[in-house]
Amino acid sequence: VAPSELWRRTMSTIEFAPVVDRDGAIVVMMASGDAVKVSADGKEVWRTHLSGGGPSGPPVILSDGTYGVVTTGGTFVGLSPAGHVRFVAQLGARGPDLMAAPLATDDGGAVILAGRSFLTLDADGTITSETLLPARASSTPVALSRGWIVVGDDGSVSRVLPPKQPTRLGAFEGPVDGGVVLADDRTLLAVMHDRLLALDLKTGLVSVRASVVATSSIGGPVTVDEEGAATYTTSDGAIVGVDGAGDELFKATVERVIPTATYPGGYPGGYPGGYPQPPTYYPPGGYGYGYARPDPPIVSDGSGHFVFLRAGGRLGTVELVESPAAPDAADASPLVRARVNVITEHACVTPISVAPAGPKRIAVACREGIIAVYAE
């Protein structure tokens, strides 16, 4: 059964992806500084104003149920499930130094990046350690069995295990797009424009796991399943899955995109009128031809079903279907094809995120203040 819109609310501007709790309630941090909890049936449960300013990044649900958010005023605010302020931690940093989302820890606390500082906080919001990083970092750390991986804005990769000094594990070639993800216990995946790179955490070697044509780009971070297969969208309208060896598992066209220059690559083949095109330069985080904004990360249930939300507003699902190979085929393994279903052509104008919101339910958030839930 194709999902359909269950409910929709319009609020004020939303800059960052909200979080969904185990009951399907959605907690949204408004750009205005209001934190709003919306129940699974779309009703406002509570609204609390953050005294430290608006959010500087996405919120997080801590392991004890506290909602945590870093503010532009340099604080980490913890809200109880009922919307009461539990704590306000002073981080001593401002603006661009607080771009990374907090990461919850098992003890009810969190780790937060503040420029070159790696901070650990306990369940009461008290800073318990501060580690100086080798480079400024603005993407969320990745948890290991012991410690965390931090990727610097220069592409350097370090392991942090307070109170020890960071250990260098390797480096990508430069800034990565949208953060990193672990494919397995020794492989870190990152996107650099048109390539999906894999860093071996034991050897420090970097290899190209997948790539697209230079006039397209890969949306980062990618989505990884339990077997290490990575799934990603491309700016020219495809969803692609590759296994741990980089072999393509499937490819589906979910949208027809006419290549248009975004920043500042000019026109394919030169400017109108026959003038030559200058060399194309893609800045860190640039997306070449196609959408100027990346797609939100794909949602996967781990069983061959994916939900995508394109930067232009198209929302849909991809289902992988196996069919038997031809009787005379040299390879007798089943053939995998992707079945694409478009839920709506225009979920909203400026999508921010799509996330699971309960059994067979998904929540869409948009910058213009829209929260919508779709269900089968």
C-alpha cells in the first residue's frame, strides 16, 4: 500500500532536522528559539523557549529521554520529555564553532564539538572532559566501541578517547560533504562531490568505493545497512546501492533532472553565445551540476525498502524486488530490480529531512516550517 499524507502542520522557520521519539512524537527546534513537541497524531504537546538563542544544529535525544540542543548563544540545553528545562551548560563557543549535532552517550550524557574542542558531558549537563583536536571539526563524531572518530574540516581523521590525546587514523583529500558513516568496524565512508571514499581505519589508506560522472554529485552522508552496503542519491536523479567491494547492487532513476550549473561551474559546453567556459571549481560542500541543495539522507528499513526525499520536494519509496535469472543465464543468481513509487511530487519547497516516525510511518520536515507525516 502506497503511503499517503496523514497530517500536516505549519509552524515558523525550521533550520535543522527534528527528532522523533519512540512514541512517534516529533520535537522541533525553531529558528526563533522555540522548542515544540508534536504528538504522533499531529497535536502540539508543549512549547518551550530556549533562553540561549536559536539552535545551531540538529537536536538529539539522550539515552535517558532528555532532548538536547546546542544554541547559537553557546549553551547546551537539556529539556525533559515534558518540556521543562533540565539543565543549561555553558560551552564557551559561538556561531560557526557549534555546527555539529550533539551525540548521545550510553550514560545519559553527550559529546559536543566546539571548534577544536571535544567536550564530554554527563547526564546533568556538566562538562566532564575537554580534548583539544588537531583541526577544527564541524561534523558529528562517530561512536566506536571505545572512543569516537572525529573528522576535521580539513579531512583529517582522529580517534578521541579522553583523557588521552587524539590519535591520527588517516585523512581524506579535503573537506567531506555532509559527514561520515561507519560501514564496518574498520571502514569509514565519506563523500567528496562525485566520489564515495572509504578510509581503512587500521592502515589509513583511502580508496574510491564508487563514483559518478563529474557533472553529477553524490549526496552525503550515505546510508549504510548491517552488511556494509551503502545507498545514496545523486544530483542527476538516481538512487544507487553498492556493496562493500564497490560493486553496484542496484540503480534506480527516481527523478529526471536537467543538468544546470549551480556554483559556479557555468554551462555545460560553455556559456551561451559560444564563449569559452572557465575552469570549474567546486568549493568544499559544493554540489556541481543539478540541485544547489543536497537531498536529505535516505531512510532504509534494512530489508530492501528505501524512502527518498529529493531537494526539489519529490517524496517516494524504492523497493528491491528479486526475480529469477533466465534458465540459460551463466549467472544463476536472482536479478534485482528497483520498483519506484512516488508518494507526492511536492512534499514542500525546501525539504530538510525525512525520518521514520513509527511502523510504516515517515515524517518530513521543511525549512518553511512544515512538518508532515505519511503512513500506509
